[in-house]
Amino acid sequence: MSPFQKPPTAQEAVLAELRRFIATGRLRPGEQIVQDALALELGVSRVPLREALKILEGEGQVTYVAHRGYFVTRLSLADLLEVYRIREILEAEAVRVAVPQMTTEDVQRLEEAEREVQAAAEVVDVVAMTQANRRFHFSLIEACGLPRLVRIIRLLWDATEVYRSVYYTEPHNRALVEAEHRSLVAAVKAGDVEQALHMLDEHRRHAIAALRPVLEAVAPQPDGAADAVGAGPGRDGLSPTPEELNLG
């Protein structure tokens, strides 16, 4: 007999559906969330919808504007660069701790997630690829065994989730992700922390390079702000220095 599985509450079901809407672009950055219409579409009252929106607000995926309601968060280029800069710092610490202590089971979990990313990419299932990619990265990050650090990194991922599906729509980007994941798995299996960190840096740098024109087109930056990444002075051209982002 299969184990009993508790069905999700209305709030959990609505939250999962909202995450899917945001990840797929069904709800786009800057779009207002019309609660009455959305509750009707999902077949729920406004109570579980409002609870789900509060959770997403805490994650930074939606923003509440007084007297107007909730909107899908729209990041500026500067916002994206800041999030990726903080991720670079925190993920490096997680990986340095994780790789030397990863078990055979940990590595197998990482490889399984890599195969799931490849399978989703082959059929161009952007939603499945986004979910599998997250499992892949957190299979590595969670191996550090530092739950508070993992929780902070997860919040940073949540804040940019809406743009990840944009990145995966391009065939070149999907192929690049697959190749980088293979190299990252090889580095982890070899116990090569520095190579793993290098591949993660490359991974983030390519994502920023692809998303930068999208964000600039949506919300043009003030003079000089758009020059903060790419060929800028950050490590390996990945991101601006802490001083440039006021993080130091």
C-alpha cells in the first residue's frame, strides 16, 4: 500500500500555481494581480489567494502598493546585479563547505537533477527545466549543511525566478546550461572546489549577459548604471565590486 499523501491546502495549491504563473511569464514583471479575477480563475476565495500573495511578497516576488494592490516585482538591472553579487558571495561559501563533505548519495542526487534538466531542455519544457535547474543547484548548496545560509540563498533565487524562464527560452542558453552543469558535476566528483566555483561564476555571468538587454529594454538605467557589469572590474568580469554596489 502506498503511503498516505496529505493533499495540499488551498493556500499551498494557490501558492504553487502563482509560482508557476510567474515562472512561465503568465504573470509578467510589473503586471498587476487582479485578485477577484484570479480567485475566480483558480476556483478559490480571496483568503487563500491573499495568504499566498503575502508569502510571495516576503520572498520579493510580488510587491504591494497601498490602495492599488499586488504587482509582480519588476527588477531593474541594478537589482539583478545586486542579487547576483550577493549570491556569488554566499554560494561560494556554501560550495567551499559542501564539496569536501558530499557523500555518494549527494553526488547521485546532483547527477539525477542534471539529467532532469537535460530531459526538460530536450522537449523545451521551460517550467520543468526551471524546476529541475533549481533542484540541481540546491542539491549542491544544501550539502553544506548550513540551513540558515541555504535559506538566505533560496530567498535570493526567489527574487529573480521570474527572469529565469526568460533565459531558458533561447536554445543557445539551454545548451549552455547543460554544458555548464556537466562541467560542474565533473568538478564536484573530482573534489575540485576552485573549478566548481569557476563554473558557477561562468554560469551566473552568462545569465547576466543574456538578461541584461531584456532589463535595459524594460527599464532603461541612469547614465553609467548599465556599465556596472560585463566588462566591468568585478572578479572575472562577473559583477561589479562591492564598493560599486555599496555592499562593502
